[in-house]
Amino acid sequence: MSYYVTTPIYYVNAEPHLGHAYSTMAADVLARHMRQRGEDVFFLTGTDEHGEPIENAAEREGVTPQELADRNAAKFEELLPIIDVTNDFFIRTSDPRHAEKVAEIMQRVYDNGWVTKGTYEGWYCPRCADFKTERELGPGNTCPIHEIALEQEREENWFFRLSAFQERLEKLYEERPDFVIPEVRRNEAVAFIKGGLEDVSLSRPKLKWGMPLPWDSDQRMYVWFDALLNYVTALGFAREGEDLTERYWPADMHLMAKEILKFHAVIWPALLWAADLEPPKRMAIHGFLLMGEKKMSKSLGNVLDPFEVIDRFGSDALRFYCFREVSFGQDGSISTAGFESRYETELANDFGNLASRVLAMVDRYRAGVVPKAAIDAVLEEDFEGVVERFSELLDRAELTQALEEAWKLVRRLNRYVEETKPWELAKDEADPERLDEVLYNLAEGLRVTTLLLVPYLPRSADQLLGALGEESRALAELGSHPGGQKVERVPPLFPKIEPPA
């Protein structure tokens, strides 16, 4: 089975911050998990490099839009290995191969009769690169996201006939209740559609930095149409000499933040239908990471630098914290104090300490070889069906709930250590089988739990699985390894962090 997961593509008008890393790490969790399940995975991320926000940012800096795009796209690409992201391709919308395919698809939309010419008059946000309807305005005709006064624009544009897809979109949401998740975001999309759809501007005559329309070179394509098509166009040139469209389209999962819901959940399916393509199978919309009361945003100046966080805590700690602290799909506050607390209590104490103790006891009491024994009935119930539960949660992009399933096992194994007291069993030479059973269950439980945690803690999990003598990364149930493997001690997975000088 194939599995195609995408992130949104990120504007290059500024450098990456933790909000960008959050979406990308979420997609990586899903991609890694699906590979563990044996799926044929394709994972796409990249940068959105056209439109007024880039044009304006470049002008402020005294560089060309292409120079700004090249500089910041490189920074987005450099972030990926730092946060341990395993994308299969990185698309840049300034790539001529993308432009060629966009022109081909949009010409088809035009030829199919879904484009008309007309005059647009309304409120426009240059930072969103979005025309706002009256019901999307903030107080005093402001942008509710960027909190800036909006500009009244009047232009002669080409329009995409979105209104013609009203009934078809309503039917899509009726027939596929999980097309957009979580439900609160689905309800927003449905409310927008039922409020009555208007045709949307497809082009901008004033724009200089954008793709010309294939049928009207005097007009530049409105950036969102060029950007949305990346999910399809990338498959045509991601691998040299191979077109992957038939293999992976429609996408299984688009991941994105809630401020771009309208474009993806309403305009995107209609545009695909207009181009004779299928809409994606599912979209998962996450909330904002908040610093204080506001969404992290470069334009608001309240960002947490992922590079700094990783320098101090490591990439696994960042990945863990983001999905542990904030329920995926909801808005949630993050802070440096929150990082430190989760790191110390859960990563260092709960998981890191458990791993160190189990490996040390097997080394000390059984010369580093996991005994062969039976599953302890007191643990069996806690682990029963966990792989299925975990996988079902990630199928619904419930990343925080899936992580909690794994963490229940971490806590259970720590309790099991305290209940069985292997150090006391080691003194009782009359019953060596009981110590064998306890050590086997601890090592086996730790192996199964660590396999679940591979997508969240890839570096630590890889190191620990190596120490446990586990070569495979496929998910496993408790008792699927008979024991007998050699294990090795490892340095602390999450060493205590000294406060910075």
C-alpha cells in the first residue's frame, strides 16, 4: 500500500521558526510510523516562493525576490536534518519544472470552462496574500491573523468558478465525515461552504513576482493556485525520469495549520475537480503554538528558535515536547520552562532512567543476555492490542493521544520495576526463574515500547533498540521476541541539562 503525506509549503518571506518545524515534524511522525507498518511512503515538504509577501519582503531588504527565495529556502531545507525529518522530496515553487506543470494543469481548468473574467473589489491582506470576505474580517476591517488594517482593492482579474462547486463540496463533506479532521475544523469548512460560495480571484494584474497565466500573459497567477498545485506537480519530477502521480495520488494526508483551512478544505478540492483530478483522502488541521496569548509568528516577533532549543535539549526533546505539551489539533501554549519540566520529569526520569535500569540489571544479573522466559500475566493486559490502538490513533493524526498510549507503557514498566524489585530477587538463589521472567518482561516491554516511540524519538529510540539487540524497526507485540539476545549499556539517553551560563 502507498501512503502520501504532505506538509504545507512555507513562505520564504522570513526564516523558519518553531511553527514551521511543528507541521513538518508532525508529518514526519506519520511518515516514519507508516514505514514501520511496511507502507510505500512518499513524504513531501517545501517552500512557497511567489506572491506579494515575498515581493514586499525582498523590496524592504533591497534584494530581488529570487535572491530572497534562494536564501530562505536554503534555511528551511537546512532545518530538516536538524529536526530529523525524513522527507522524500523538497519542492520549491520557483522551480521551472513546477511552473511547467502548473501551466499545464491550469490550462486544463481554463479549457474545461471553470474560469471567467471579471472585476474584484474587496478587502485584501498582503501578509496572508488573501482576499477576505465580510465574515472573515476582524474589528475595524483588520486581518484577524496579522492584526493589520486591510487594503481595499479593485482589480480586473480572472476568476475561478468556485460557486459552481457548492453542491459537490457539500456532498463531499456529507459522504466523507473524516475528510477534514478534527471535527471542529470540519465544521468550520462546512459552515464556510453552507454560507454560500463566491467565485475567487485567480490572477493579480499588479503582481510582478508570480507565474503568468498560460492563456493571458498580462496577468500573474494568484499565489494560492500555484502553491496548492505543488502537491500534485512534485510527483511529476521528484524522481528523475519517473512520474509518481499514479502511484501516490490522491494524497493520503495533507497536514497544515488552521489559518489556511479555507484554501485547502474548500478551494483545493474544487480546483482538483476542475482539472479532472481526485481530491485528497484526508486533511489534518492543527492549531497554533502560542507564546503567551498569541500565535508564534515572525511578523509578530514572538518566535521560539528551534535551532536554539535543539542546541540545548536535542531534537528528540523538541519533537517529544511539541506533541506531548500541546494536544495536536488544538491551540496550546509553550514555554522554555515547559520544555525543561517535560525534559526532566518524562524524558530523563521516566524513559531515560527506565532504559538505563533495565539494561544495567540485565548486564549485572544475567551477563548482558536477556533471559528466555514467559510473558508475565500482570503485564500482558497492559500491552494487549497496543499496536492496533496506536496505529488507529495515528491513522486519524491524533499524535498526542498516540504518544500517550506509548507513555502509559513507560509508566507501567517503571511501576513493574518497583513491584518486582529485581535487586531483591537477585539475592534469592532459590528462585532464579522468577528473576529471569522479570528481566525478560522488562527488556521485552522496553523493546516494544521503544518501537512505538521511533517516530517521536528517532535518535534515542535507534540508540536504545541497538543496545537491546533489535535490528528491525517494525512494530511488535509483547512476547514476539523470545529473548536470548545480547544487550549493552548506553550512556544516559537524556542527560541532565546544566543551566546556561
